[in-house]
Amino acid sequence: MNEDILKYVATKHDLEELGLVLRDEFRQTQDVILSRLDEIVTTVRRLDQERLFTFEYIKRVETEVDKNRKDIDHIKDILKIS
């Protein structure tokens, strides 16, 4: 029975040869992945905020353009320019 148990006990070296990782190594890898995902989420949120600010700026500029076009048309009418 003890021999059977010893057959299944693997050393860290044996696990590395098989391409397996220990729980601590897995947790470290998982922590790295989660920190990268946090960075990605932060970047995406920042880009989304910039997109919203840009959209609002474009709306303001379009409103100003419309106002200026009306002013130009009014001036053309006064000067009788087509």
C-alpha cells in the first residue's frame, strides 16, 4: 500500500517535466492575468470617456456651424448676394 502511494507522489521537477504547474505558480499566473485585465479595463473605460467627450464637442461645433451658416445666409440676404 505504501508503495502505491509513493508511485503517485510527484516532485516539482516531475510536474515541470509533464508541463504541470503547482497551485502557487497557478495563482501567480492568475494574478498576472488579472492585473493585465484590470489595466485593459482601465484603458477601455478611459477611451470610452474620451469618446463621450469627443461626441459632445462635435455636437457643440456642429451647433456653432449651423448658427454661423444662418448668420452668413442673413448677411447674404442683406447684401443681396446669392
